[in-house]
Amino acid sequence: MKRLDVKSLLRFRSVSKAWKSLIDSPNFVAIYGIDHIRMHRILVPYLKAPTSAYMSFVDHDDTFLFDQTNVHVLPREHNMCSVRILGSSHGLFCLECTYINRNNTEGMYLIWNPSIRKSVRIVFPTNSFSRVYFGVCPFTLDPKLVKITIGSLKWLVEIYTLSSGSWRKIYNNLPRGTIEICWYTAIVVTNRIIYWDATDSAVAASRYIVSFDLTSEEFKLTEIPNFIAHHKYDISKLKHSLVFLKYSETEKVVCEVWMMMNNGVSKTFTKLYNIAPSNLLPHGVMGFTKRGTPIIKMRHDCEPDGLYVFEPTSERVTKIDLDRAGNYFKFYNYYETLLLHDC
């Protein structure tokens, strides 16, 4: 049964009480979520006037043409003003939404499973001084929201777990107050760690990676080496590891891919390869497939921007032919899971 897709499993819950009990059991949900046979997919938000839309397709080894479908995220009864994906973890997404309710603007977080098209709402008061991030604890499979407020040279951190339905503060092992997260840069969530790019206002030209362990709920600070930090760079995820995308501003745009080893414990950074496709102008690396192959946003001659798969060994570039027209500006890896099906 672990080899079945999510849609089939949900249908088979109606076969008998025994099958329903098995599929609904926490042990089966946990095993199904970590099994290597699970189906990997890619979610692509794209601009489709007057708002954004979402398309999902299978992350296949050879082609991305299989099962391209539009997916609906939002509750249809709400008049949405804005929607922003906070992140994805263990097959779930978290969206920050504002909507009109009786002429008042209200906000909510939406924890969403695109595989079963089910979501859970968390209403929240708007606070422009805080930022909220999302991840799933790999051991309890409990979705968590991490709210960070930085001010008056100290950090205030609150954790919301879906199982408890409430917020609680944590006080131990917080970063020093001079550490400031770069809000405008990418946030990366791996198997159990949330990563942020950060600086220290007390140290000139300093660059750090702040990490938060979703299991132990501890923060850690890792200094970014000068050979990366003194260049234009971004952070991303390759399988379960953090990688740095170091861009060079030369005649030919080159992106070096560096992996941080052992969550920064050994402070070792290993160069994997260069991304330097010929005859194409790269705009940036969007992310990586389940095999670790980079997907880049590029322009070919006078054609509109497109998504391309770059093979590091052969340097072969293949365009992903998407069925829907639009401006593709991000992409997210996820895999099918049964989480939230009983909520």
C-alpha cells in the first residue's frame, strides 16, 4: 500500500474499517511520508492576471511533462487581498493570506497539503514588526510556525504547533540582539532545519547563517566564509543540505554551487560544480530537482523567460515545456503525503 499514490489511498479508506484504520494510523502516515517510493512533485506559482495561480507536475528523472495540473489553494468563500507562500516542509505548504471580512482586513495562515487539496486555517493578528516561518518536525510530524521579533537588541521568539493550537515563547539559546536576519533574502527549510541569511550590526561586513532546529528548537550561528560572502550569492536547498549559489559578474555569468557540510558543524564548504550554460542568459538558479539537478530561469534570444534543466556533467540544457502560459517566478519541491487528511 505504500506504493500507492495519495488519491488511491484516500479512496481505499472506504473499502473497509480495517483498511481505513490502517491508512489513518499515525504509524502508516509516518512510514508513507519517509518512504523512498513516494512521488516527488514541483509546485510553480505563476502570474496569471489579475492574480497568481499554481501549477503542479511530477518531478520525473527525464521529463517534466507528466501530470501538469492547476491546483486550487484558497478557500473560495474568502475575498483574498494578498497571498504569500512562507515555505514548504514535508509535503506541506504554509501561506500567509489577508482577506476582506465584513469590510475589515483580516489575516490568516493556511497550512496546505496540495496532494489531497486540504488546508487548515490559523487566524492571526497582523504585526508588521514580526516575521513568521514554517516547518514540520520530522519526528513528530507536527507543523510549526516560528514567529521572530527583533528589537531593542533582543530576540523574541514564539512557536505555534498545530497539535496544541497555541503559541508559546522560547528563551534558551537565542541569537544575540545584534544579529539581524536579512528579511529580503531566501529562507531555506531542509529536513529539520530552517536557515536564514543574517548580519551582525556590531561587526562590519559580517555575514552569517542563522539556523533553527525544528526538533530541539535551538538556534545556531555559522559564519559564512569570505570567498562566498564577498560575492553576490543566494542560498538554496539541494536534497537535505543547504547550498550557496555564488554568482560572478564577468563576461559570462557563472554560478558556483557550494554545499555547507554537516549543518555547519565542521564549518566545511565544498564546491560541487559550476553552472555556466552557453548561448543562454541565465537569470538565476530557481532550485534543484529530487536528483539534485539545477533548474534555472533563462532567456533564449528574443523568447520570453523560461525554466530550463541544466545537467552539470554534460552541460546540456533542456527547456521545461509548461502547459500554462504566464510569468514563472518561483518553484518548490514537495512530495505526496497524507498529513492533514484527518484534520
